[in-house]
Amino acid sequence: MQVLKVQVLKVQVLKVDVLKVQVLKVQVVKVEVLKVEVLKVEVLRVQQEEGVSLIQMVTLMFGWSLGVGVWVGFPPSCSASCSITKERTEVIFQGTQSPDPKAPEAVWEEYQFPCKPGDVQRRPCVITPYHYRLDWLMWFAAFQTYEQSEWVIHIAGRLLANDSAVLSLVHHNPFQGREPPRWVRGEHFIYKFSRPGSASAAQGKWWIRKRIGAYFPPVDLEGLRSYFQSRNWPHPHIPTNKN
């Protein structure tokens, strides 16, 4: 029996005496996850077979979606390079304290994640061999609709409640030290790199982005109540200050 430990911020191979390791490749194709914890995945059984790289195996292990039990990964025939694109579609969470989300004067402020593109003036991060799991899953969500990635709405509800667990996964909370947003929405953007020497690069912009449209409409806590109940999710609530 082989034991591989995969943590969100560290990958450690403990025993590979049966597997053949060459550079970054091992001869395995099926990974069975027997135990899933919040920040740790223990793979207790690896079925040996040819054709899958170590990168693909780790990709599959990290592909267990947060809290909804859905695999998101590349098929065995797909190498790591097949996921690389020249443009990125991204879901951007925005919040407002305006009582009317449709009002022209409503100010929408953006949440920033540790590594995924957001602020166009923020330099791309280099974290290899580390891994920001939620950032990575947000990339896949951008290829789908929110109906196919319901956990995105779950996160929106937690942002509305200033949930500390979810906010710990966020790089920048625009409502830090303030009242939480009344409304949260998801906007859909396409990102591509600024060209060296271009006007956008001269302005300090690493990215050029264009709005595709709404990813999910503005939602508030009360409006999400039935949505959460129908999925047996605990309804988020704003903690009250006890003086």
C-alpha cells in the first residue's frame, strides 16, 4: 500500500518504492480518495498503470470541489500543457452597501483572491510548488454557469455574512472594518496580458480585461434563504456584536 499526502500548500511523497519515478512522471492512472479533510487529502490507495504524469495525478487530487463532492480534473489523455490558454475567463466577486443594487449610484467594490487574476495592476503570482485551491476552482467555475457551480453562490452568501472562514481565503476584503455588503454579485471578465511597451503596460497594468457580462445577479442574504434551504446548506447570518 502506498501513502501519498497532499496538502493545500505542500505536496509530499512519502513512499514510492513500487511506483516508477522519472523526473516529474510516475506510472499511475487511478487515484482513489478514501479520506477528505479541509486542508488535507490522504490518498491511501494508488492503482498502478501507465500513462499519467505526477502533475496530472496531483491535479486530480486537488480537483475535489470544496464542500460539494464533485470532481474537477483533467482526463488521463490530457497533459498539463493542454490547460494553458492565452486568455483567461474569470469570475469576479463584487459587493455593494447600496440598498438598491440596480441604482446607477451603487458603488461595487471587488474582492481579490491570493493568486487568481483580479486587479489588473497586480502582478501575476508565482507560487510553485504551492497551490491555492479556491483560486484554482474559480478558474474552472468561469468555464461554466453558476447553476453548474452552485458552490459559487454558497461563497457569495458567506461573503454577505462576513464569514471569517471564507474571508481567510480572500486576499483583499473591500469591507474590512466596515459593515458587510448588502448585495454581492459575480461579474464575468476575460483577461489577457498587456503587451510589453503598450499603453496599458506603461500605466502599470499587467492585464487587459473586458467584461463578458453578469455571471450571477446581485443576491442578498434574505433572497438566498430558500436557495440555501433547498440544498440543506446552513443559512449564513451576520454575527452580532456582544457588548
